[in-house]
Amino acid sequence: MEIPIQNIYYMLCYSWDKLKEKDVVDVSGLNSTKLVNLFAKVLLEGVKHQLKRGLDRGYVTQHDEIRGIKGKIDFTSSIQSLSFQQAKAFCTYDELEYNVLHNQIIKTTLHLLTRTKGLDAILKDEMIGLYRLLREIETISITKHHFNQVVIHRNNRFYEFLILVCEIIYDHLLPDEEPGKMKFKDFLQDEKMMPYVFENFIRNFYKHEQTDYKVLRENIKWNAEAEQQEDLDYLPQMQTDITLRSPTRNLIIDTKFYKNTFLYNFGKPKIHSKDLYQLSSYLSNVQTQEEPGYPKWEGMLLYPTVQQSVTLSYNFHRHPLCIKTINLNQDWELIHRDLLLMIA
């Protein structure tokens, strides 16, 4: 599935719920189709923005021999080294520094990108210059758990966006056959990541871009009984991807992300049966939980597409159910328009 890289960036910003940060980096003029250049551009502009605001600092524990006394004296080391005789002492103290984990992740990611094949030469030069500006910060050997250790608070909130960008770069950088080089893996075919991104993108889009509906995920109870109450605990959880609620309409949207919208049987397109069974089950169980006179539930299966647009309408268990596609290979303004029209 070929999606313009600008649209991938917007989808990720919605998925991460980082719409303010989205506007900090203008990718509309990026003349490239390579994801590595997209993320290099985003990280570059994001770090420049943070530099203008000032890099975050944090307290780093130091243990040094110094003149005078600072923090906590290490008597053992001081006596063994005869430091007191030289009017010095070994002390343990906290120093406010730029060399903190979130800055280390950013500098290391800049370094890794400069070694990545396919990176635009102009972007590479900019990254090298930015890397050198961060001279007070060390590079580290990044592991996945580092990203969860970063502390975000009110005064460094923009760092959350920068670390998300660094994490997606880290997740998709692989060693190249050429020693010392990296390559960036195209994640559009990632069957775990892209369904998650697409679902969160659609949910957060409707949260921010319309006011008619309350948008949420919710659990649906099975319309089932059992002689032993604990038997019900073995039933799997039903949780919607997206529920839109209003006083006059309730809509369950189930998002799916496949390379091909349809399966083909003897050359004829067919809806994925498991998708239809899942949404049909939601609709048949959810209505039993509402009071009489409550707006009837509707269902929508929503698929991404870059070529063929589809709108199919049915009634299942007396509930309206439709299958729709959103074309991701068009200008973002048209994607925005089409998504709002779908629920109008």
C-alpha cells in the first residue's frame, strides 16, 4: 500500500494524539518518498524547535574529588587518597546538566540516522551540524526500555513527541550488510503496527475534528446466561475500536488495515468474513444493554485504500451496517473531508 509520506506523518500525529506538535514541523514541502527522510526531517525540525525553547536539564549524580565540600562527603575515599591534606574531599552531589536520558536518546538517534542508507545528503549535513551542537551530551547504546524511563512533566512536554519519533526510528533501523551502516525498514507492511496506528488515527481524528459525538472505546457484555455465574468469566472480552455516541445516533466503527480491502474467491471480491462476524456480534449484543427508545445502533467496517473506494450497505439483526474505505493516497484536506462525511 503506497501512502504519501506526508499522510503517514499526519496519521502518526493523530495516533499519538500530538496535534499541536504536528504543526511545529511542516512536511508538506518534503520532496521525498522515503520514510527515513520523513523522520529525519521531523526529528531535525523538532530538535531545532526545542533548542529555541532551551534544552531540558536534570540533576545528575556526580562523585568527584573537589576543593571544599559539596553534597555528601565520601570519607573512605577521601582518607585513602589523602584528600583532606590537600584541602580537598571526595563528594557525592547532584549537578544540573544537559546530559540526561532524553537528550542522550535524541543525540544517539541523530547519530544513527547519519549512518543510514538512503538519507538525503542535505538532511544528513544538517543532522551532523545539529549533532555537533549537542557537545555536552553523551551518546548511549539505546535499548527499548530506555524509552519507558524518560520522565515527562509539564515543563518538558514537547520531549514526549521527540521521544516518540526517536522510538519509531529505533524500532525500524536495522544493521546493513555494509559495516557501520544502517537501513530503515518500511513499516507500512507491518501487520502489527499499522492496524494499531490506523485505529488510533481514526479514533483521535473523530475526537478532535467533530463535536456531534462522544468518542470512546467501550466494553460490550455478552447477551448470555450461565447456570454457574463464574462460567461467564471465561467469555472473551468484547471491546469496540471506536464508539460514537450522540442523543440521536450510536455508531460502532471497527477499523481494519489490510494490503487488500477484499479477499477474492474465483476472481470475485468478498468481505473478510471474520470482520463481518465480529461487528455483527457487537451489534447483536450491545442493543440488549440499552433502555427502550434508545437510538438504534449502527455499525461500520472501515478499511484504508489507495485505489478503489467502496461503500456497501446492509441490515444485520435489524441494525444498519456499512462497509466503507478511506483513500489515503490523496491530499490530506480530502482525507479530512471524507472522514467527516462518513459520519455526517
